[in-house]
Amino acid sequence: MYRDTTSDSPWVLLYTTNTIWEAELLRGYLIANSVEAVVVPQVDTMRGLTVGLLAIAKVYVPAPQFSEAEKLLDTYLQERT
């Protein structure tokens, strides 16, 4: 997991995972709670890998919604365990 609040971009990185499905689940959770989110997959398409270190997926949220998204992320991660 990685959180980056130092960017001047209108979208900031909230979470990084090595499975696209986990990023999509988190995105759905955020959207269901009124926080916009996008998933940026960085899959190694040459080898067709969809899990592991060569299949990183990042979840970005709008900078103004970062605080709310961070709280939701904490709740989401606690509910998973």
C-alpha cells in the first residue's frame, strides 16, 4: 500500500496493489460511498501477467476527496481482515 499526498495533480494516489481485481473492488467501495476513483493498471501485457509484481494496479482519487477516501480505505482494509 502507498499513499501519496505530495502531488499537485487533481488526482492523487490512494492505494497500490498487485491485483487488478482488488483495485476494482476498492474503487467500487469508494464510488458506493460517493468518492470518485479510477484504477490505473500497469499490467505486463507482453507476458500476460495479471497478478504479482509485474501487474501493479493503482487507485487514484480527486485531491479534494483524499481525506474522505483515506478514511474509507482504512475502514475497507479493516473489514477485509
